[in-house]
Amino acid sequence: MAYPQRTAEVYEIFEEFDNAKTRADRLSVLKKYGHVDAFKDILRGTFDSTLEFVLPAGTPPFTLNKEQSVPASLLKKHKQFGYFVKGAKSDDIPAFKREQKYIHMLESIHPKDVPLVLGMVSKKLPVKSLTKKLVMEA
């Protein structure tokens, strides 16, 4: 019996992008994982100027999770991004609840995904050679 192939975690996709040597290889990685919703959401949250995050600037106080005991995956938790964007689900909840949800999400995902989420919110991903132009081309 063949098992379905595991979907790469979001941080693994960005690591593969980082390890790509040429522009064509980077473009290939973007196209290869274009179907992964969490990956697309990180890219859109970073590069779409119409999306405005309604979270306080900077890094919130939270406890980074251990790699061995990650209770959730960003592949599923990305659905909560709507609570952090102006005009989406965020309008329905008070600011303190929204910030609690954000901190809880950061504490529950893999520690290598955390800089990606923080970078998305600040609109500056910690990934070399990733530009809006390249993402639009893919």
C-alpha cells in the first residue's frame, strides 16, 4: 500500500527556496508549492499592500515552542490569519482577544515558522532573494 506524500511544512518550503541557487530554481520552488494555502497566505500577507494587519508593532511576549513538541502546524493554523487582518474576521473580536489568538498561534506552531509569521505581519520576510516581482511572476 502506498502512502500519500507528506506536504512540506511552510518553513521547509522557505528553506528550499533559500537553498535554491538560481533565479530559475527559486521560481520553480514558488510554482511547485503554489498549491499550499499556508505558503500562499504568507506570501500574500507580506506582499499585498491592501492587507493591513491590526496587531501591535513588534514581537509580542510569547514562549517559543520546542521543535519536539509542536502541537499544531502552520498548514492548519494559517486559517486564523483572518483574525489579524483589517476588515476580515478581526472586526468581530476585541483587540485583546485578537492579540491572545496571535500569541497562542505563535506558541503552538513550529519555532521555524514563527519568524515567517512575524515577518509577514511586519511585511518583511526573513528570506533572501524573495521579492514581490518574483512572486508575481510565479
